[in-house]
Amino acid sequence: MSIDEELWEISLRSLRVTLTALLIASIIAIPLGTYLAVQRFRCRRFVISIINALMGLPPVVVGLVVYIMLSRSGPFGVLNLLFTPTAMIIAQVIIITPVIASIAHQSMRELWAEYHDLLISLNTSKWQRILTLIHDGRRNLLTAALAGFGRAIGEVGAIMIVGGNIDHVSRVLTTAIALETGKGDFVLAMGLGFVLIGISILVNLAIHTLTRTEREGRW
Amino acid sequence: MTAAFPLILSGVQVRRQGKTVLGPVDLTLSANGTTIIVGPNGSGKTTLLRVMHGIERIRVGGVVWENDDPAKHAFVFQTPIMLRRTVAENLAYPLMLLKTPKDQIDLAVDHWLGRIGLDSSRGGQATRLSGGERQKLAIARALIRKPDVLFLDEPSANLDGHATREIEALLHEVANAGTRLVMATHDMGQARRLANDVVFLLNGRVHEYGPVEPLFTTPSTLELMAFLRGDIVS
Amino acid sequence: MNRALIILITVFCAQVSIADVMRVAVTTSFENSGLADVLLPAIKDDLDLDVQLLVVGTGQALRLGEAGDVDAILVHSKAAEEAFVAAGHGTHRREIMYNDFVVVGPKSDGAGAGAAANAADALGRIVAADRAPFVSRGDDSGTHKAELAIWTLAGIDIADLGLRYQSVGAGMGAALNTAVGLNAYVFSDRASWLNFGNKGGLVLLYQGDPALFNQYAYLPINPSKNSHIRNDLAIQLEGWLTSQKASTLIDDYQIAGEKLFTFNASSP
């Protein structure tokens, strides 16, 4: 495989792992964050504090825990998921869900404060409230998702452990950079780094353009 | 369509942070017309309205509707709450909640946009409207589900004369068409213009309640007399 | 439309391969040598076997073997390997090849390590001169253990060295980077050093002492650990690694005109 083909392969794999993790994490985090904003229950403040605290989880620790879970000698060993991109996706979902949930919760809370009286007056159900908030607050939710993306695309500790950085199987941009840095090939590592930054900028720009379109009322 | 009345409040009290904000209040509202609630700032007008609508938690006492169907009330807040959507979408929202078919929604939205004169702004963001336009939109949105009762909390408090006139005209039409209005206001002239009967609230208690003209020309309490004179009453 | 969607999803999620696949944990020093890039394609050609390499430190390789997450390991730490087999984690230990360790340091070589009589002497001189520090991997790897063995030979207790001894707790590449940054002496395997792209002001100073020979061994993991372990493939690979073909490939492998490994597998 030529260098270009290899670069293409690991870049696509990076995107595949991170975007899949982002999708799954958002599906969990956004309704969760919104629900926490509208529903009052006894341990609500505790749950919110836990989620905020989980944002500070060191990714390497998450990687270790996921490794122990997925190891053949571990509880989920039968699934044979270790050292595959799927394991990497699992680890990244665990890492970024609290981030997205926390930011989503923050903006949903503000929006709920704004809409509160009106939605109660209109006799909306809990579910209708959540859907309305998510719909009207979608720009801020996109920002939350972007934050999750940023965390995931640059992550290396967890996916190194659970993915194994296996050539042609689980090697992505960040783990490749770590490998080349360790070998002392700084030039290649920097090059890969620029590709990573480039991808990140592209994704951010794409999201930014989408939200700006919405502001003109075309959504 | 006012089978929901009479509305009976008995011994209603609302407390906030240890202070009694409203009550005890005993009040029976009849089936027809427009009731205006007046009183100085902090007398509990907003709280009373919210209690009647059912969005305020009552500590003591009860609110009894003859035939309560919460979907048949609507509320217009002092500062209109605009959804972060277009004008037309704001209007359509209450109907969407009821899963009304789309063509019916479009008809209703077109009708009301014309009536409040916002047809040209239908595709713009509601948050970009002026204060008067927002309030008109809020009233139209409240009326789009054809409620039996419309509660309004000082709807023209922050508006200029022109906008106030437009709103009063709209409310006049609406009242004539049979909708029961219960409205708080600061503007004594407005009260006189629109009311059938008036509630005078002071320090969270009903001081006087009765048909508009006798109340204004011959108030029975000293406080109301002072209030009508323009004194600060507390 | 639906068909296209299904095909897209399948391609996206596909982890299907036709050839046999096995996982081998190898050390970073083996990976750094680049020998894998020569051996793996040959293995694929001859055995139709996809060997997935997990490049980790010796300690982690042994741990992975213990957990049964790999099918075999290739490491260079005899004492640890024998303990591994004794504990029942590996079926046996098969020597494949050896390379050697070298002492690398600043070009100026203020300590005169280059002129030492043997490896222990070289380290002794570095400590005595106290001109430049010594960087150690400090990660319990095969290389680290070999380094510690030389200190023991020299009769020096590293605990007494204080700041003259910098333990980084990392792989060979990271340790070399640190040594370059500090202009320090460092104990490295020859392959990693030759392949290292950031040599800076350091050069190879001392080599050749037999105490520096580094034996690589291949250990298949005990299949009784779990049902996923491909012991059959591990034995197949062992056969290949000890074959004539492997012998030629290994002995012929060079970096910058220098031979790196010496094949020394004998019949089992």
C-alpha cells in the first residue's frame, strides 16, 4: 500500500470511528440532557453533578475499563470485540456522552426557562416539551455535538488500549501519530497531525455553515 | 361556549418564600363578559390570573370550574413568550400540539395573520417582531384554539398608544364574539373601556368586586377611592 | 434505494475476511526494527495467514497473553518468559533470533564510554564522570530488564544515582527522544537506534559485549484459556518462523547496510 492509500485508509477509519461514536453518543446524550432540564425528580441535582463530573474522566481510564470488560478473560469476552474499531467506538461513546449531555443540558435548561410558562399553559405533555425544546434549540445542540466530536477525533489513550493500533485494522490518525512520534519520525507525525487538524476544521466549517443557513430562516 | 363557568375560588391562598402573596380570596366569576382586575403593583394580579388558569400552585383553598377543560383556557403573558420559530410557525404551534390536520392549520394561520396584520411577516423570525407585534401574535396564538376563556396579564403594559389601540380593538372583537376575557391592567382608562365587571385587588385580597360603572363612579371603600384618585395605595 | 442502503451498511460494518487471522503481541523494539514489514507479507504468501500485530511493551504483551486476548507473543525477556510458561499461560517457549543492545550517548562522550572494556565498564564510566545523565526506559520491558542486569554486573545500585539516572517509564522511541533532548546516555536495542529518525547529537558509543545479546522467543498462548484462541495457527506460525525461509529473511535483513538479527532457532 502506498503512503497515500494508507493515509486515506486511516483517515477514513478515524472519521468512521468518531462519527459513529458521535451519532450514538448524541442519541443518548441529547434526550437525556433535555429530560433532565424539564423533569423534576428527587436525585436530579445529583445526576447532573455526576454527568458534569464524568466529563473529567481521563480517557485512558475509560480505555482500561473497556479493555477489562471486553477482554476474552472478561465478562464480555464472548463478543470478541477487543482490538476492533467497534471497541474503539464503544470507548469513545463512553467518553463523549457526558460532554454532550452536559452542554446540551445547559442550553436546554436556559431554553426551558424561556418557554416554561408558555408550554405549561398550552398543556403540553412531557414528550411534547422535550421535542419542542430539541427542535427549537437545535443550533445549541449542534454545538454540543461538535464539542463531543472535538473530544473524540483527538483522543488517543483509550482507543490505543482497546483498539491495539493494529495496522489495517484499528489504526487511526491519532494512534498512528503516537506510533510515529515514538519511532522518532517527527516529520511524518506532524504531517498526520496536519491531516487531523484539517479534518477537524472541515467538520467544524460544515456545521458552522449549516447553522448559519438556519439563521436566515431557511431551515 | 362558557359552560365552564361559574368559576369559584374559595379560600385560595398562595405563599411564596414565607409571605402570603395572595389570599385568602373568595371569588365567583360569572359566565359572561369581560372581567378586569385592577390594583397597585404587587397586589397579586398576576398571581390571581395564574391561579385561575391553573398554572400556579395553591397552598390553601380551591379553584372550582363548572366544567373544567384545560384546553379551553388560554393565557397571554405580560411579556409575550415567542417560540424561536417563524411567525406562522408560532401561530400554528398550539394546533400542531392537537395534531390538527395541516390544511386546517394553514386556514387558521392565514385567517389570524390577516386579522392581526402580520401577513407580510409570516416567514420572519417571531423574535424579530416589535413589542406590539409580538403581543398581537401572542393573543392570536392564544385564540387560535378557540378557547372559552382568555386570561391576559397586562397585555399593553409595555406598548405605545398605537399598539395599545390595536390590541384593545382586537380584544373588543373577541369579547363580542363570545369569548370570556379575564384581564389584569394598570390602565384605568382601559379598564373602563373594556370591562363588564371589575375586581379591585389590594395586598393580595379582593377589596371590591362588581359591575364596572358603579364601581368607578361610586367606590365603596376608601382604598379604592384613593386608588381611583391616583394615590399610591398600599 | 433500500438495497443500496443495505449494501452501504454492510460495507461500512464489514469485518469479514477470507484468510485466517491471528493476533500476536510483539514488543516495540521488534516493531521498530522494521523486520515485521518483511516477514508479514511472506507469511501471508506462504500460509495465507493474516497476522495482526499488537505493538506493546513486554509487560503488556505478557498481560495480554495471560488474559488470552492474543494467540501468541514474541518477546525478549527470558526470565519473565519462563515464569510465563511455568504459570501455564504459554504452552512453551521457542527461541527464534537475537539482536543486541548498544550504549548510545553524546558525540563528545565526556565519560569515555566508547573506550570501555565491557558493558558494565561503560555504565560505570558514565556514572563516574557525572557529565551527562543516563536515561532509562524504566518500563519493565525486556530492554529495561537487560539494562538493569548490566547495572547489577557493574555492582552499581541505581537508587544511589539520584538525578544522574532518569527513568522515563516509556517505550524505546520516547526514551530516545528524551535522551536526545537531554543530551544524555541511553541503553537501546540496535534496531530501534538505527531506525530512529531524530538522533540529534547522539551517536552509538559502545557495542559488542556478549552480555548485550538480546534473545527473542516465541510463545504460543495456552488454548485452554478460552475458545477463541487459535492455537492451530500459532503452531503453524511457529513452524514458519523456525523454517529455512524465515532464517534467510531474518539473516539478510539490514538497516543502512548493517545486519540486525541473527537467526538461532533450533529443532524443538
